Amino acid sequence: MKITFLYHSAFLVELETCSLLFDWHGGRIPDIDRSKPLYVFTSHHHGDHYAPEIFSLLGMEGTRYVLGSCIRLSARRREALGIRDDHVFRLGAGRQLTLGPITVETIHSTDAGVAFFVQAEGKTIFHAGDLQWWQWAEESAEWNREMERDFKRTIEPLRGRHVDVAFLVLDPRQGDDYWKGFDAFLRTMDIDAAFPMHSWEEFWIVKKLKRDPCSAPYRDRVREIYYDGQTFTV
């Protein structure tokens, strides 16, 4: 599969029979082979993961949209955006959906919306959205402890689950705690290739992680992103 990092948490995954676009929220979308079905995923409503312009940019023909249920689309809004109801699916956590050749599973996020497992062509792709072990210096100790508990409860059922490609939060704003969620995912799931995201274009952060002793068991499976538009073959 061909993977293109667009920016922030947005990725394009191109497979033999379809394409998958995750968490686009602005900027140029690469040329996509529109003879194949296109599936667009938006994990939640935050402005760094979702822009309603996606519907007019990509249209409805040959395209299906899978949205976290926190994204509200009134009848008036759907009409204004040119949305056809049979092409847009809103999912809360714990749901499964089959669309043509792909199967989608959603899980709870520790922030907003959902994270996605997508199975296609015998491969499993995981996009975490804002599912992360969030820790913030400005929050109370109890808030941070509850966030830790929530994150660990959410990912424990995933222990040992095989994933071919995972897009995971690695956020430098978390200071000394930046590595905790990424590390926990790699130690919980069986991930072949892990891509950092939500790094606010601070691309040095993945090099920092790979120098950290914590990453010794898995650093060879972590892909380094250096610039927007970078492509990978997996």
C-alpha cells in the first residue's frame, strides 16, 4: 500500500482496490485514482481533524464518508453541503460497518469522537484520532490520573491485536509525557508500521522518541516523517 502523510493527522492510504483518506481538514489533497472507491474518515469534530469543505471537494460519486457521531449534520446543513444521506455514515464508539470491500470498527476516544480500525484487502489500518494518553501540566493531578485510567481501559482489550499500519498521536506539547501513549500502543498491539501524527509539524519529535531508551523494543517499526506530502510504501 502507498501511504501519504498530508499534515498533522491527515493521511491518504492507497490500496489496489480502494483509497482511504483520514482526518483531512484543509490544504491540497493529492491526485487520487477516482476509478476506485474512496472512503473518507473523520474521527471527530475538532478543527484540526475535520472541515466540512471535504464534501464539496470530493463529492458523492464513488465516495463514502464515515464520521464520528459527534459531527452534527442537520438537514439544512446536509443540503447546503450537497450530502447524500446514503453516502455518509455517522458512528459512535463500539460500532461496526461494512462498506463494499472494507470493514470499519470504531472504539472510544479519550478526547472526542472515535478511533478507527479499517480492514481492507487483508490488511488492518488503525487511525487513533485523538485517542491518546493525554497529560497536561495545567490540569489537576486527579484529571491526569483519570485520563491515564481511561486510556489504559480503552486499549487493554486491544492487547495482542495485529495491525499492519497504525497512525498514532505523538504530541510535543505534552512535554516530558509526550511518549507515553505512543509507547503504550506499541507495547499493547502487534503493530508492523507505526506513523507519528498530531505533532504540529514538529518533525524532530519522532527522532527524539527513537533515541529514547523506551523505544528500544519497537523503534525499527516507527516510520520517520520529515515533511508534509511524504510518501511511504508498506
